[in-house]
Amino acid sequence: MVEKSKELKEKEQKILSNKTQSIYALALLIGFCIVINIIFSFVNFKIDLTEEKRFTLTPSTVQMLNGLKDNIYVEVLLEGQFPAGFKRLQESTKDLLDQFRSESPYIQYRFFDPLALVTVAEKNNRIKDLAEDGIKPTNLRVMEENESTEKIIYPVAVVKFGSKSIPVNLLENSIAGFSDEEVLNQSINLLEYKIADAINKILRVQKPTIAITKGHGESKPIETQDLINTLSPFYNLKWISLDSMYTVPDDIKLIIMPNPSVKFDEKAKFVLDQFVMKGGDVMFLINRLKIDMDSLRNVRAEYVPIENDVNLEDMFFKYGVRIQPNLILDLECSKIPLVVGKLGTGAQTELFKWYYAPLLSSNSINPIVKNIDRVNAYWTSTVDTIKTKTDIKKTVLLSSSQYSRVQFAPVRINFEILRYDPDPSKFNKPNQPVAVLLEGKFPSLYENRVSPDMLKTLTDIKAEYKSSGDEAKILVVSYGKLINNLYNPTQSDYMPMGYNTFEKQLYGNKDFVINAIEYMFDEKGILAARAKEVKLRLLDTVKIKNERSFWQFINVLLPISLLGLGALFFNILRKRKFAS
């Protein structure tokens, strides 16, 4: 009995010792977790395990945020209860702003609904005030109690610094061929770029200057009103005539040459060449062949376009490109209306594919063309790249589709081509380059052939000739009216760049132009954030419907069953242990 009592006592002491050790271990674990949490509350540490690094800011954005020295306020007008898609956009915006704030304490933000808790009159006034500030609403259709209602929302963030503010549209426009989920995903992809770009612009002490050439048949200001209104808040715009100046003013960083049709003399070319040598950027928007749609309609038989000789071919060749004297035809194209008969007293029209109006796209990862819709162009030509004396980086930004072909001048054009179905086998010249970006140190066009008059002119203005250039960027596009917008003189109104009135569709022309201009001025590399891509991983709706019960069991009942079995197994082991 004494021995049994002694064994029982030793067993109880052992159990007590085990319990004490367990309590100590638990207390130690809890204490360790508390200490770790305290440490990490003061240290910003995170690991992004996503494949596309969706929770990692681009280095250029981080550098900009780290350089902030004053408060930036971001007011997000997307607040309230929304369907899943807009809820995801709302949460993604909040997550991004949290990332911004983790990099810089100067980032402050709030979410609010500008139309909440107001009377009808106040609501209308606020909508009007917001519209005057360039903030436009989106109509959202919501299902409530089996009834469909419309709700006005503002997927907009307003970046504020001092007395300045910049509205940022968080929701991208619809794109042909893209589902609502894909458009929403693209909007989320661009959040970092849009907000970082707005912060970068609002911090500018002085607006950069862009010059648009005139005097050589270029597009008129009224034809580029959309571009002017878009750029004016952020850039100073000037119209210059290269013929009337000896050198380009130092404040001009970019020259845009939109659709010239009159020859440039050697003096104007020399001024432009030296601008490039000093590191100035240029956008050449030029059609190689002169074609007017109205003239084509008025010609009963055939229309033969002539070459658009503006005397810049030698400059292009020196800088690394050649615009071929041809026309690109593409099965991937926009449509034009043609009269097919009479309807009462009026004409009956139908839309036909116009193969000379290719829808241009890109395979490049350059941020200029990342996440933009196709660009609608007319009468384009092939832009070939050429080996240059200096190392010039050449990037094809826009090209025709895989179903394209070319016609070399002289070419006869008429509408008879639309009477017959096209033969796809003849469209065998795929991916013809239309827009090419050149970057590097360009050689001067006038190297070893500067005239005494040119040198005297430079001496008179106390300037020197440069035979090789500083780093510069040149964009050559074989579509002169790329920045043009349609204008209605009777209503004094205009359409945005890239809007096709026949198809009632907005193409990516404006995005391409604005991105290209931003790229020219992007010294901090903010535009790199456009290249970020969060993959859209959609669920298989058919599979969900067919296997709904199975996956409900896997996700709900199976974990509970495993937990119950584990508890039962543990209880059995415990009883056996203490029974022994």
C-alpha cells in the first residue's frame, strides 16, 4: 500500500510538473508574440508573395514619396455600399493609399460621399460644382429588393496640395472587346500611376513648355482643342514658326509637329536639328501621302494620292527611320458610311469596313502603350528603322495587325474595294510599324556640311554648333491627324481625340498621345507604374454551377469534420495515456 501510495504521489507530482511546464511554455509563447507585435508596430516590414508584386510600389513612386516635405491630401469620393466590382475598386484604392502613407507620413486621405445626407437642391448644386471642377459622375445601376435603381457615384480621387487640386478618374473608360471585370481590373492596375502622377504634377513649381509648330499647313488650334484643354492645366503651350527664329527658346522641352503639308526650308530644319542636339524632344506626326476623304468621295472613278513632301526625309534617315511611300491596308479596321440606296427622300447608308483605317495596337512593354485601347488611324504608311551612326534605341509603339498588307505609290484608290469580300491570303504583311520611338544621342543632320551663313547666325546669337547631341527622344508617327479632334462649328463643340462618330466609339488615340507626352517629360520614371499588371483570375462559372455542392462540402463541412475527428482522436489518446 505504501509503495502504491508513493507511486501515485510521484505520478501526481509528475503531472503537476508537466502542467507547470506547459503553463510556463504558454506564458513564454504569449510573451514572445506580444514582444514581436510591439517590435513590428514600430518597424514597417512586409513580404509581397504575389506573382505580379501587386502590393509593391515601383521604385520611382517610392523615391517620389520619400522626397515629400509637405502634406498631400487625397479625397476619395468613392464611399458607400457598392456592388462587388466597385467595392473592389474602393478597397484597392484604400490599400494603395495605405502603401503610400507607409512610405511617407505626409500622405493624408479620407473617403466620403459628396452626395450623402443632402437635400435634392443641395445635391443638384454639388453635382454642378463638381462638374465645374472637371469631376464627372458615373451612373450605377443597383438591384434593391428585386428593383433596379440608378445611383450617381463618383469614382474619383482629388489630390490636393495647398490651393491646388487635381481630380483623378479612378475608373477607366469601356474598351471594345473587354468585359466589365477586365475594365475594372485595368482600372486597378493604373491606380498607382494615376495618383502618383497627380502628386508629381501638383508639386511642380513651374509648368514645362510644349511648342506646336505652325506655318507649314499644320493642324489648326481649333482642330486640336481637346489636346489643348487637356494639357493646359499642366503645361505652357506655345505655337512657333521655325522659319522665323534662329534658335528654339531654352524653356521649350518638346516640339509637336502635327500634320505638316508644306516644305520646311534648310534654315528651319537647322533650327530643329540644333534643338534636338541640345536634348530637345520632338513628335513628328506626318502622313507620307496626301489624301483627303472628301476629295475621294467627289471623285467618280479613281483617286491617286500624291506624296506629302515636307523635305524632312533626310532628317528622318539621319535619326534612324524612313517613312515608306506606301499605304497600309488592314482587315482590323474602323468603318465608314457609304450610300447604298434611297430611303424616301433621303439617302440610305450603311457602315463598311475601311481597310485604309487600321486599328493599331502594340506588343511593346513600353508604358506609353501599356493598358490602352487600339488607336484609330487613317492613310498610314510603314515606318522602317535604319541603322545609325550612334547607338539609338528604337521601339515600335504601334503597328498594324497580323492581317495587313501594303500598297506602294502610285496607288489608285476607290470604293470598289468594298464591293467584294477581301481575300485574307493577300493580307500577308503583318505588323507594319506605324509609330516608332527613338531614344539616344542623335548625330546632327548637318555634320560636316554646315554653311558659313549658318555658322554666322549662331555666332551672332552667341551660340555654337553641335555635331552630336545630348540625350533626346523622337517619336515618328505616320498619321498626321493623330492629335486632331472633330469640331462642330455650329455648336462650337468638339469631340475627344480618337472618337469615331460613325461607330460612336472612343478609341485609344488620346491615351496614346498623352502618355507619349508624359514619357517625354518623365524624368522621375513615374510612368513606369503604368507597366504594372495585376492578372485577372476569373472563376469558371460553368464549373461553379456544376460542382457547387461538392465545393461547399470541401470548404464548409470537411474542415468541421476533420476538426471533430482530431478532437476525438486526441481525447482517446489522452484517456489511454492517463489510464496507463
